[in-house]
Amino acid sequence: MEFDIGLGPRRAKPAKEPWNELEGGRVDETQTETAARTNAKLLGRPGNPLRRDQKLSSVGQKGGAVGRQPHPSRGALEERETEVGFELPDLLTERRLGNVKAVGGPSEVQFLGHGDEGIEAPQVRQLTHAQIISISPNSLLHPHERIGQTEAMGKNKPPAKYSAVGLLWRGLRKQSWPRVWREPEFKSTYDVVIIGGGVHGLATAYYLASNHGITNVAVVDKQYLGSGGSGRNTAIVRSNYLTPEGVAFYDRSLDLYNSMSNDLNLNVMFSERGHLTLAHTDSALRTMNWRAEVNKLQGINSSVITPAEIKKLTPSLDVSADTRYPILGALYHPPGGTIRHDAVVWGYARGADAYGVDLHQKTEVLDILVEGGSGPEGKGPGGKVTGVRTSKGDIHAPIVVNCTAGWASQLSNMAGVTLPITTHPLQAAVTEPVKTFLPTVVVSGSLHVYVSQTDRGELVFGASVDPVATYNMGGTLEFTEELAGHVLELMPGISKMRLLRQWAGLCDMTPDYSPVMGPTPVDGFYVDVGWGTYGFKAGPVSGEQMAACVANGTTPELIKPFELSRFTEGTLVGEKGAAAVGH
Ligand SMILES: Cc1cc2nc3c(=O)[nH]c(=O)nc-3n(C[C@H](O)[C@H](O)[C@H](O)COP(=O)(O)OP(=O)(O)OC[C@H]3O[C@@H](n4cnc5c(N)ncnc54)[C@H](O)[C@@H]3O)c2cc1C
């Protein structure tokens, strides 16, 4: 008889995972086949009879998002506890203890551990009777996998349903809606502390809970949720990046955005209206063609179109040849568009809260507690994170995730980890509302401007980051003047519109315009930073992948190119050609 007693990551409801789909084409065949072959051998089944989907569910998956069998019932677990036992200290020396399978009887055990590359590497070990003692299945897991499992038992529940029936029911009974998330008690211990209550921190917390059953998690923010870039951005989403790594990554985010309203049961107002990146010079046109080819190779809907086609799509643009910077063409990306940024933040916050994650607002992290490191105060490389010091007291936690975007380098410094990040303000502005006339998102790198129209009719403008590194979030007159001039070169017809307001947020810029994600030289200290001017669109995929990274203790393939180590290894992911103004 064969049974699975592993407490693999669990999810409350199956989400669309492209690498779970047979036709998805994103599964690393080599990895799957190797693992499955070994799996078949260990299970005494020659010829690898497993179907691909069976292989995936039994040996884990690339990307590490969700790869295990659905969690067995508690009853089944207890049954296994009495049947199979291991000597714990011995087992814990295993580099990685993922799923554990009893094969043929309690003394022969298959470990689905991970190799150095994060690939599941099954091993069989014979256990003597002396080794067979009592077992708690939870304790068989690697520390990364053990976190939160106990607390999660029976606690997970999906967020409350918003529905027309619910609305009617409450309306008739004059009942108000419950608070969207709790104001939790401050606890001194958590399994995971996430610093930063923006879309990245909240999405990571949500997917830790929903995909991996890890709910003993705190998200701490020095202000209110969404007070950083997540509540200040211009809400543009797209996946037509320049590098294959970037395209694959942002495309997964668009997938998640597409199903988000359903997944979070909150209308995030995704408006898939098409995204135009204008080219005003030959070299810009060359880059657009380059991007289009990279995009097409990865199945992304993206092509270079002519000025006449641009005019058809967006009549208000001046595509004539007698302007200062004539439009020579554009990269057209129909899946791009805008999403209501606040709704995304609130949706993830509500979802995470419903799973039991504690969201602590007005809780500033003053220090990150590290011991055993090679730097001053035992911080830095070689150290181990033990928690955070906040304005409300210390929190002990074996895992701390830095999701603080504009403040990322400050927070990482607290752990003794230096990041190649500088912080620059990015300004934006909005006009009074007018009748809808701009059907696409329009970006011009050469003119340092982009514009879209909201559902309410306002034009939302942005530009490139201010050239000076600073934490100052004040707006400047220079920005407004330059913006107005450049916008009028594109759309002279809007000269009478009035600007209502302008604002700024902080952007954490990296040398290659790509993020920094994954582990750091301090054990247990993770970063999800370097989001520059483009991190809103990456929120969902970052949350999903960071959650997998934390839960499984290995970096998923999708974010491996963005590890901090690329700056010492010289493997930068140059996205400047697609991210400098593009958002
Ligand atoms: C004007 C503007 C326009 C933009 N437009 C776009 C766009 O169209 N598309 C796009 O994809 N991206 C855009 N971006 C970028 C995007 O907004 C960010 O990259 C993204 O929001 C980063 O999200 P985050 O969750 O990582 O960080 P944030 O949302 O910035 O959250 C970080 C949080 O950390 C908290 N924090 C900081 N220090 C501490 C501390 N010591 N203790 C506790 N908490 C702390 C902050 O209060 C903050 O809430 C834009 C940015 C700006 C400023």
C-alpha cells in the first residue's frame, strides 16, 4: 500500500497555475521527468507510468507555488502518526524534508527532498525498529514548511462573500457590513513577519496563507495599508517587457490580475484597454521591434504598428510629421491596461485577514534583529534573523520579509544587508474629469510622459523619476510644467484642461531596472524590493512567488533571475529599455 503522509503546502481553493496545466508549456520537462523517473523507480513501478499531472502533484512543481497533493484529512494524518515513526533528530539532519511517503510498510520511507537546485530529489531510507518511535507529521517538515502549519489547522477560510444576495439581505435587515479587516492584538511571536503593507507585502501574506497554509503571519506597516507606492501609482499593468525573464514574470502577474476579482471576491476594475509605447526615433523603433519579437516568442500579444494604425486606435494623438518629435510607430500591447490600485490592496488585505493573517498598521519597524552575522552587532552575512523591533515592541520570528519598496535599502541596512538600490521620487498628476476620449494607455519614453484616462474621465499623467535621490515626496512646479509641455506635443487638443492635483511616491531603483527578490546572506531574511516605477503590476506574481520561496525554502524558477546574487555574479537582467518611463 502506498500513502502520502506529508504535510505539503495546502491551498483552500485551487487557483489557475499555468505550470499545473498540461498545455501550459511552462513545466521544466527535465526536472519533472527526472523526478518522476526516480519516483517511479523508488515506488517499484518501471516505465514511469505517471501522467504528467500526477507527476506534478506527487513530486512538486517548478516555481514552487503549489506542488503537493491536497492536504489529507486530519483523521488520516493521525492514523499515520500511529503507523509510522522516525527518530526526529536523525530526520531533521536531512537537508530538506518535503513530502514523506511510506512505501510498502512503515520501515521503508521515501523522502521527497530538494536538491541544491531546488529540484525535488527523492531518497529512500530504511529505518530500523529502534528508529521507529512516535511521530508528529508536522515535525517531519523542514522548518520553512513547519511554520504556521499547526496554527493553520482548521483556521483557514476564504474571505467573506460580497454578493448581490448579500447586499439585498443586509439592506433588508438594515445590517451594515463587517469591518474589512480586523485590528488584531499585537503578539510577540509570529512565524513570518512581513514589513510593508503595500501590494507586495499583502499579496505575499495572502498567498502564504491561501497557497501554503501558513497563517501565523504579521504584516506591519508604519502607516496605513497602501500608503506607499501601492496607493500612489498610476495603476498601469502590462507584460511587454524586454528580457525573456521579465516577460515571463510580468505575464504571470497579468494572469493573476485577470482572475483577481473572482479570486478575491472584490471588483478590482481591470480595464484591459491596450497599451501603446510610442517611438519617436529610429533607435526607439528598433527597441520596439526587439521587444515585439521577444514578446511574441513567449506568446505575448505585442506588435509594432504604424502611425496610421495608432491614429485609428487613439484619434486624439497627433501623428502628423510636422511635430517636434514625430511619432514613427508604437509597440501595441492589447492585454495591457489599468486596474484600481486601492481595490487590489484592499482585496489582498481582506483575503489575508480572513485566513488569520494579522495586519498591524501604524507599527514602524525600528530595527531588524539578527544574530551570528559577520558585521557590527552580529548582523550581516552569515547571521540569522530572529525578529524585528517595532514601535509597539519586539516580535520574534524566524523569517522576516522586506517589502518596503522606497524604504527597502533602509530596512535591509537594519539587517546588515546592503542593496544596490537608490530611492527617487516619482511624480504624477491628474486633471479634472472630461468625457471619455482616450481609449488606450499611451507612453512616450522620448517625451518622458505617459497618460491614461480613468473611468471617471480624469487624465492621469506620469513621467520618469526625479533625477535626485531623496526621500522627499513633495511635488515640484518643474514637473508640472514639463509634463504639460510634453503632453500637449502629443495631444494639442487638451490644452484647455485643468490639472487638479499632483503627488509623488518613492521608487526603489536598481541598476538594471529589475527587482531584487528572494533570500539574502542573512538566513531567514528575504527581500522583495527594487520595484522602481513598475512594481504595482508585479504585485500578484511577486506575492505568489515570494510565498512559495518562504514556504519551501527554495527560490522558484520564475524569480531566480532576480536574486540579489546577480549583482556579484554579473548576471544582470537589463530592463531599462522597457521600464525606464514605461511603467
Ligand atoms: C507616482 C507613481 C506611479 C506609479 N505608477 C506605476 C504604474 O503605473 N504601474 C506599476 O506597475 N507601478 C507603478 N509605480 C510603482 C509602484 O507603485 C510600486 O513599485 C509598488 O507600489 C511597490 O509596492 P510595494 O508593496 O513593494 O511597496 P509600497 O506600496 O511602497 O509599500 C511599502 C510600505 O512599507 C512601509 N514601510 C516603510 N518603512 C517601514 C518601516 N520602517 N516599518 C514598517 N513599514 C514601513 C510603507 O509605509 C509602505 O506602506 C508607480 C509609483 C509611483 C510613485
